[in-house]
Amino acid sequence: MIQKKPLLPERVRRIEGSFAFIEHRFLHAGFWRSLRPQERLLYVLLVLASDRHGLSYYSYDKLCSLLVITADDYIEARDGLIEQDLLAFDGTLFQVLSLPNEPIGRAVVAQGSHRGSWRWP
């Protein structure tokens, strides 16, 4: 087993004030890979912006500005996260949800493939 120690012990992160987290399972269980790039950006920003219950009131204007994306890209990313069961939205309030048991599979066109060729991410 690799023995790890901080490279800069005086700079070890500490929880002070509010705190945001993403479970390791988000990466290791395939959730990260199952999302499109804009969905990843929106998810991480909403995790950072949310309270301890995963709730955030950020407006789409604010989110688009922070992410430097169009309203259409925002809507596509938001709807994708809802379809992936990672986010709830009531028109005003977001809730970042606890992770489902596994990522929801989605067919995507393989890069460099012919039209109509599909693979699972």
C-alpha cells in the first residue's frame, strides 16, 4: 500500500464555515463518466452553491454567467441532471440529490464513429 503524507502540511484543507462535498462514488461508480461536460460543470457548481440539504436558489442567469454557457446549454445540462436522477428542480429551487445506486445508462454516439453507431459511456 502506498504511504501518503501531505506535501505541504501547513496547507492541509480544513472544514471551516460552510462545506460542500462530492462522494468518491461519483467518480469511482461511473457518475462522472455518464455525464456530458456541461452537466458536470453545472453539477459541481450546484454542489458548491448548495446548503447542507443540497438546496440552492441560484438563477439561470447567475448559473449561465458563472459557467460561461448559453441558456440553451444550461437547460440541456439541467434537464440531463434531472434525467440522471442527480438533481431536482421546481422552477426556482434546486436540490442536489443523494446519488442513486448506479448511473443511469445513456446511449451516445462514439467519437469518430459512423452516424448511427452507438456505445454506452
